[in-house]
Amino acid sequence: MSATPHTLTGMAEDSTVLKSAVRKFYVRMMPLVVLMLLVNQVDRTNLGFIQDALKADLGLGAAAFGLGAGLFFVGYALFEVPSNMLLQRYGARIWLTRIMVTWGLVTLLMAFTQGEYSFYFLRFMLGLMEAGFFPGVIFYLTRWLPDAHRGRAVAIFLSASALAYIVTGPISGALLTMHGMAGIAGWRWMFLIEGGGSMLMGLVSIRYLVSNIADAKWLTPQEKHELQAAVERDVANRQTEQGKKPQWRLLLQRPVLTLCAIYFVSVMTGYTVTFWLPGILRQIKDINDFQVGLLSSIPWIGAVIAMYVLAKFTDDKGHRKVLVGAALLLQAVGMALATTGSPWFALFALTLAAIGYKSCNSVFWSMTAMSLEPKILAAGIALINSIGNLGGFVAPTAVGAIKQHTGSLQAGLLGLTACSLVGIVLVMSLRLRKGV
């Protein structure tokens, strides 16, 4: 079904009341969900900074480390769709708080890892407890913001994950310097402190997060009415005759499965950069943990800037499909270049890959939310995210096994280059509504 120019590009003028309501949401709720994702991503990605410590203390080799890193995504995938359905039932305030407190608890328990099997179990449980957080917030934004205002919100939200990569290095590096304090290893201190911080953030979220437009005391009655009406208009514009089919059939249609595959390919690149960049940088002579953390933040600084610029452009102009393909191409180029040159050149190449990865995600989720039938929006977002995030299992596990067998990351990175090129073909095969 065709949509109005307003819903597709955001170029039409909004009423003053609607603009005021959207602005209040950005001021009141966006900082909170950004901070929640920032804490989430710190707990998810800190593992890359302790690979050597786990090898020294627990005897974990590259293959065991890669498997443990990837098992997170198996637990994550299993509970993703049910978790998002429960969020619909209980509301964002209750369910997102539950997720934060329980993943913080498991992160804290990671400090008590004794060997590879407890490492595997806790990584799996961390994924299980965290499942539903990211797609839950994406769905939450669709309930609060019209299409023409959501792209920038998604970019701001996703910028927290890039910011997490920026701050995780220095924070984790600093916590690792606590090694030996009270007879506790630095990596154990890292899990204790970061896990406790997540649980505390959960208590903050239940106090301030507002689930629905109708519950927002900081909106006037007129602002509530206009904002709700604008959201409902966009929902109506996305409805087609396909929406009469059963939900399970809609979820298994080719466009949804293609979106799953595209996100899977993109995630493979992102988590390879996350988990293996610190190890590459440790090849630099006379570098310490804190310096590795600082250098590891560089790719994500560029990613934050690129994400926001692209989101503003797509809210105004559209062209999301083309930009997702271009971002995947940048991922492929970055991964290919990372196989050549010194660790310093690899840092430059993986910066390109990281910019491509985050830019792809930012535009991809706006494109997805505008493409799915309203009937399957919550379940569809969760399904795409869960299957896509299995790329976070496949890539670290495969790259770890390849490195252990060959002693090099080169073959693994070239394989990811090929996967990104396949992703471009999948993007071009999508048939989307005009303007998306």
C-alpha cells in the first residue's frame, strides 16, 4: 500500500503540538534508553579485553574463547521472540527492567568462572537473560514515534552501542589494572563492578521509564492526542491485504527471511571487530591494556558520526535500501583491507568496517520497521534480531577455529568479506514500498 509523502520522508510540516510532543519524548526518554543500551553493550563486549587473562588463568584457547563468545547468541536467539511478546503484554517499564537486572546478575556471576564449562554456561545464560532488550526498545520506539521522526531516534539509540565500544575499552582497561587488589584478578573485578552497575541501572529504569503515550504525565492532553494519532496513521499506512494472513505465515514470508539474512551478515562483521580487534592491537610493541582499550574505541567514534548523519538524511529523503547496500560494501572493503599491512593499518581498515556495520544497522532498523506488517511488528523485529544475532555466534566461533588452525585471522576476515558481498545481493533483491 502506498503511503503519504509525510510518512515516507518526513518533509511535510508537522503541527506545533506534535513537534512539541516528539521533542519532549527525545528529552525525557531517549537519554534513558541510550544509557540502558550503553550499559548493556559494555557488559556484552567487555569479553574481548580479557582473552589473554582467561587463557592465563583458566587455560582457554582461541577456539574455546570463540565458542564461549558465540554461545551468548544461542541463548539470545532462543528467548528473543518470546521475550518481545512478553514485553507487549507487560509493558516496556516492567519487562526491560527485568532484563537489565537479570543480565547484570549473570555478568556479576561471570567473576566466579572456574573453567571452560562454567564459562560456556554463563555466556549462554547471559544471552538468555538479555534476550528481548534491543528489539524491545526498537518496538517501543514504534509505539511512541511516527515514521518521519523515528530514524533519528533509532540512530541516537544505536549510537549508545557505538559509544559503548568507545568507553568499554578505557573502562575495562582501567578495571583490569585492579589486578591483585584483595587477591582478586583484574578480570574478575571487571565483571563484579560492571555487573553491579547494570543491576543498579535496572532500578533507575523502573522509576523513570514510561511504557505508553497515555501514561506520560509530562505530555499535555492535546500532545498525547496528536502523537497517538500520528503513530496510528503510520500503522494504517503499513497495513495491506497481506495482514489478513496468520501471523506465523507472515513471519515466514520471503521478505522477512531476507531481512533476517541481511542482518545476520552485518552482525558477523560487527562482532568480529568487537572480539578480535583488541587481540590485533596487542601485536603492537610495548602496548598495555589501557592503551589497547583507547585504540579500540577509535572505530566506533567514526561510527557514531556516520550513523547520525545517515539517519537524518533518510528521515528527510528516504533511499534506505540503497544506503544499507552501500554500508555493507564498506564492511566488505574494511574486512578485505584488514588482511594486509601492520596492526596500525588493520586498525584503519577495521574502522571502515565498523562504520559500515553501524551505519548499516541504523538505516536497516528504520527500513525494517517501515516495511513489516503492523500485525507482526513486535514478533518480526524480534525474529530478525534473534536470527541475525546468531551471526555473533557463527563469526567469533569460526574465526577462532580458523585462527587456532592456521595461526592467522586472514582467512576468516576474507570469508567475512565474501559474506558482506552476499548481503548486498540480498538487499538489492528486496521489494519495498516506494520511499522506504
